Amino acid sequence: MTPSLDPDRCTPILRERIRALFKPLPRALVGDPESIHQLRVAGRRLRVALPLLARKPRGRRVRRASSILAELTRGAGGSRDLDVSLEILDQRMAELVRRSPELTLLRRRLRGARRRSRDRMAEAVLDLEIAALRRDLRAVVARRGERLFTVLVRFRGLRDRRGAKLISRLDGLGNRFEPHELHRLRIDCRRLRYVAELGQSLMSQPPEEGAIALFKQLQEHLGRIHDAHVLATWFGGQAEAARLRGQLEVATAAGREAAYFRERSRSLHREYLELGPLDLVSRALRSMGWTRTAA
């Protein structure tokens, strides 16, 4: 990796990531789906950047800011999952020759769940210490970013630790279809993608561009598996609730959709295995400069 000649590459990156966090916040609070997504992405990217770029990565301000950022992204998570679920269901209904009244009812229930989740998200975010977060981030930036050499040492250490963790998780899971473990793989891929993006920002001719694309490919495919599984689980819960209420037609419709999305999730998993995820991750890590054998 070739470092940039700019003596302070880190402070501008910190400033940009902080601006990216607060820009979508007002619209996210009123439930705009894209702003919610941008808020979560910006929060995650900033959480990766802070301990790498800050002068005192284990200092009180960085630790407190990282904690609030975790709560912020977690608080917006449920609402975002339901946004995606509704999009997928709308695509499913557009493909059907006939939409049953029961499926239309279930869609209304999903919309209601999303509305309630957005309300909870807004309340949760408003309860966070946003003013304290802003003060802490301003103080971190005022100290300016860490020296580039030190940041590159941290970068390589983080790359190696997270890379080894991801390889180990892939080895342990093998070809098994375990939605929760696959979701954890997705999280690991996303974090390494953000590390690679940060490396790209620090280098004049970054080799991480290939890693970003490879991790994104894997992350998005794992995301589709997760999204289908989430919707299958939601429909399964609706089927059980409808049976308990004696709404047999609704229970049948919900059970049918639960089975459809369970199979869709498994089909996407088979496609994921065909990608050769272990080889893909090994290539991505090598493009980030990781020389350790991944097999």
C-alpha cells in the first residue's frame, strides 16, 4: 500500500463521515426509508473510522460516541427491515396472477407494523444523547486525526483480525443453511468492506477497490437470504396468530407465503454457495494486502 503524501489525510475523512451521519437524520426521524438507510450506513462507517483515525481511540469521547452510534444504528434497524420486507412483498404480489383478499389483508398488517416501528424508531433516536454525541465528535476532530503511519498500522491489524474471524466463521459454517449464522457472516463482510473503503480513502493508489466490490457482492447476496428469511418468519408468525383467532383463510394464505419465502431463502443460499464464498473472501483479503494463507 502506498500512503498519500498529504500529512493529514485523517481529519478530512473524519469530518466527511460526521457530516454524512447528521445529514439524513431529520428526514430519517419522519420515516423516510432512504434516509433511514443512509443514517444506518453512515453510523456504521463512522464507527469503523473512529478507532482507526482518532488520536485517542480508547479515550472516553471515542468510546462514548461509538456507544451512541451503536444505539443509533440499532434503533433504526427494525424499521429498515420492515421497509425491505414490504418492498419484497410488493414485488411478490405484482408477480401473482390473482391477489387474494387474505394476502391484501396481510400486506396491510405489514404496513401497520412498519408504521409502528418507525414511530418507535423516532422515539428511540430522540431519547439518545445526540447533543453529547455532537460534542464528543467535535472534540475528536478538534484534536485532529492520528498520524498516517499509525493509522496504517491500526488498519493492518484490524484487517488481519477481522479477516481471520471471517475465514474461521466461513470454515465453521461450511455449506449449512443456518440463517442466523449467515446473517453474522453478512455483518462481518460489511465491516470488512467499510475497512477496505477507509483504506481506499487513505491511499493515493488504493489496492482495496477490488476488495470493496467483492465484499459488497457477498454482503448483498447474504442480505437477500436474510431478507427472505425475515419475511418467512413474519408470515409464519401471522399464520400462527390467525389460527389461534380462528381465521383459517388468513392462516392458510400466511402459511403459503411463509413456505414460499422459506424456499426462496434456501434457493438464494444455494446460489450463494455457488459463488465460492471462501475463495471470494480470500481474494478480497489478498487485494487488501493480507498475505496469510486463508485456506
